[in-house]
Amino acid sequence: MPRITRIIPRRQGSWLELLCAGGGGIAQTPGTGLRLPFDKLPAWASAGSEISFEQYRELEQLSDYELLLDRALRLLGRREHFTAELRDKLGQPRLSLRQREALAREGLGPADAATAAPEAAGPGSAAPAQPMRRASRELLERVLGYCRSEGFVDDRRAAVYLITLLAMRADTGRRKVREELLRRGCAAALADELLEEHASEFDDKAAMEELLRRRRRSLEGRARRLREKLQKQIDAQEAADSSPAADELDHTEGSGDLAEADRMEHQGAGSKPDAEDSADEKPVKRKWSARTMKKPRKDERWLRFELKGRLSAAVFSLLASRGFGGDDARRAAQRTVDELLDL
């Protein structure tokens, strides 16, 4: 039968860790035992006492619930969470900082640690000393139900909190706020309803101006770097065009043109070229150079055209990433680009 070999105080005595050993392969060491709040320890559980397998399972289930509830309350203590968001976080196995660092070194994630074999654990291994169990759906819903009944989780309150927080930033559009609400687990209907109620908190035109004002220095630096890069391309083309090699053509081009003229003359007179002459003809070979190839001429006009296109894409992408779009965003982007071109 299992026996409670030791009870260790944790968190300054507010929690207890129970180490058990006995039949069924139970052999727990410090750090792998069952953890319970001090006031949740059953009266029959004491150090050195023997317990039945049913009592051990009861302690195990109580430990899983209390640990998961404690984790949920800690997450909720940091900020508001949506029910779906909290469910996703609680469904992931919990790792210590040392285990996360070891996982990163091995290129693994939390899901890999959850299935790691206990014997693989070691001083430098990311595998926990004991296999980590994912919370069952029943346990998750039990914890979430308790949080909802106590008012710790409220999707409407979480949505209002997020809307207010993003509206205070003054550089985020309504579309981006809606995307963030949906990403965190808010229902689409609730998001639309609350955004309509808080429409007065958003001024997209003023928010766009604020965003572009904050990013002005970065955009000016980008414009300077692009201009320098494009100017180097112009200088390189001018250097290639002015080199003697750019004007060279293969001499066979002239002889080929004369042979073509003779052939056309014979055909115009109604006669065919002699077979001997045809045999002597060779394919015309042209030696192409940078000057003869039809490429866009790189000059100041080309530079301005390229610079305007690339800056327009960068500015509009910035606005779109914050939820701004439509004619207002295009006009704001065009105005900013024109100012950058005149620098």
C-alpha cells in the first residue's frame, strides 16, 4: 500500500508537498510530489501514515485541481483574460525557467517536454523529472467554471478592458482592435457590439497622424538609405555606359548585313541566290553590350519613381499593420511620401 513518507512545507508554509512511496511504482522525490494548499490537506493524511490506492488517487486529483486553479488565478492576477484564451494557456504543460532554457537550447517546445521520458531527465536535459500530464478537459472545465462563478473570468469585461487599453495608445485603428479581440478569443458578435458602443473613443484620422508622427524619424532614415542605394545603381550604370567596352560591336554584324542585302537584291530580281553563295553564308552573330540591351534608363526621374513606389509600400504597410485602411489611409500615406521625397 502507498505510504506518505514525508510532508515538505512550500511557499512559506502556505502549501505542502506530499512525498509518497509504495506499491504500484510510486516513488516520489522532492519536487515531484503532490502539492496542496495547507488548508486543503485531509485530516487522514499525515507523514508516515499508510493510505489506500483510492485515497492516493483522491490526493492526486485534488493536487491537480488545486495546482491548475492556482495557475489560473495567477494568470488572471496579471490581466483580464477571455475564457478561450485562459483555456488555451491552462491546456499547455507548465515548465520551469530551467526547463524552458534547456528546451530552447535543444530546439524543442513545451509539447516535446510533455512527452519526454522520465529517464531522459538529467542536469542538462529539458525533460522533467516526472512525465508532465496535460490537464484533462473535465479538469479544465471544472476550473473555468469555478472562475466564472466567482466572477474571475468575464468575456465582456475582458473585451472592454482591451478596447480601452488600445484606445489609450492613440495610434491603433478600430480594425486592428477587432483583430486583436478575435485573436484573444472574443466572440465576433460581442466584439462588434462593444466596438460600436465605444466608437467615440476612436478617431482614426488623429490616430494615423499620431502614428506617422512617432515613426517620422524612422521613415526619414529609410528614405535616405533607399535614395543612397538607388543613386549607387545610377552611378554604376553611368560608369558602364562610359567604358570603351560598352560601344564595341562584333565586326561580323556588318558583313552579315551586306550578305542580307545581297540576298534581298536577288530575290527582288526574281532570281534565287546561287547554292554556292548560300553555302558560304554564315549566321549573323551580334555582340550585345549594356548600351544595346533595352533596359530602363536609370536617371534622376527613374530614382524618384522607384523611391516613391517603395516608400508608398512601406508607409501603407505600416498603417495597415495598425488597422488603418481605405481612402483616408491612402491619402495620409501619399502626403507622407511626398514630404519624404522633398527632403
